[in-house]
Amino acid sequence: MIGSRASTVGPGLAETDWLVGEIRETDRTGVESQRADRRVDPEQIDERLVQGASEVEKLMQELEESRRKVEGLDEALQERNRSRAHVEMEKMVTMHAQR
């Protein structure tokens, strides 16, 4: 059920993993370029990479939390809709029985 809703909730895990991979690849490319120029201390570059990875991980956790919230809201909405449909059916049965 979760997998079927992934496309309506937002990017699927495959898309998210791909995006994170692209971000990391971009970071590596930038780091390699900066190291080649020797304008930036390699330790500073490594620090920036770690900070970037931490930010990505934090954003991924926030995304997962948001997905769980959306799933909970979706389930509540479906339950409400089922309840409304049940009430409408009961009204129709009552009206039909009174005829």
C-alpha cells in the first residue's frame, strides 16, 4: 500500500536515491577540481563534504517524516470518506424502506 502511494506523495525512493547520488557526485567533482587548483586546503574540503552529507541525511530524514505524515492523513481521509459513504447508503436504505 505504501509503494502504491509513493508516486502521489512525492519522489519515490529510487528518485530520491538517484538525486542524493547526483548531489554527492557533484560534490566530489567540485572537490576534485578544487584540489587540482590547490587553492583550498584538503581538510577544509573534507569538512565541507561531511557537512554536505549531514545536510543531505537530515533532509532525507525530514522527507521520510513528511511521507509518514502524508500517509497518516491519507488514511484518515479514506476512513472519513468510507464513513460518509456508509451514512449515505443508510439514508438511501431508510428512504427506500419508507416508500
